[in-house]
Amino acid sequence: MAQPIPLEVTPRNAREELRKRLERAPDEHAEAILAALDVLQEMHNQGLLEMARGALSVRDEILETLAADASQPEAMRAIRNLLFWRRVLGSIEPDCFQAIFQAIPDGIARATAPREKPVRLFGLLLRLVNKDSLRAMAAGVDFLESFGRRLQTAGCAAPPNTAP
């Protein structure tokens, strides 16, 4: 008859395994450890660790204040508006957004630059029929039309003037 093979499993020593792993860590992760220490030192130099320690010590007060403030109707509207603007800004292509904001300093520079001749009405009219000016005016009118349509459907439009 067959004899059972004796199986002796040595009990696992989790502390010993952790100690051995910790002993190997400086060799295996030296670069990462040094980078983490640099970050930690910079946080200390900037006072971020003290700030974090202070915030942790008064966390209950901070949470109570945030909860009280967040329950106000103004805070709820502000949060909803921020979420809305996140969607709006996220829907605009960065190239279009960049074009708009690059035009601002260009326009200010042109408006404040010294001119050889004074600005005349006829000169402005000639500039208004320029293809770039017409494109910008068309975009402005498109925006105003859309804005007016949205005001009407959202119920934000002012009531009609009933005064004589």
C-alpha cells in the first residue's frame, strides 16, 4: 500500500517578508526614491507640508464650513454655472479659441498704434467691407441671432415694454 508523502509547510512570516523586501527596495528603486525625496524636500521648502498638516488638524471645521456654504442657493447656482461653462469650453475647438484670444492683443495693438493720418469715416467704411471684417461681423450676427433665440426659448427674455 502506498504511503502518504509528508507535507510540511513552514508558516509564512509576513513581517520577515516585508523586512526583506524593504532591504531590497533601495537597490531596486533608488532612482524613484531619490525623486520622491526631492519632491518631499521641495514641498517642505515651499511650506506645503505645514499647510497640509494645518488643514488636517482643522478638517472638521473646514468640512462644516463647506457643507454650510454649499447648501446656500447662490453656491448651488455657482456650481451649476461652473459645470455648464466646463461643457461650453469643452465644446470649443482649441484652435478657434486660440484665434479669438490672439485677436485681442492684435486689435489693441492696432488701435493704440500711432497713425500717420487721422481716422476718417470713409476709411473705416473701406475697412468694414474687407473680407476679414465681413467674416467677423457675420460671426457676430450669427452669435447674436443664436443668443436671442436661446433667450426666447429659455424664458430669460425681458417682458415686452408696455409703457406708452
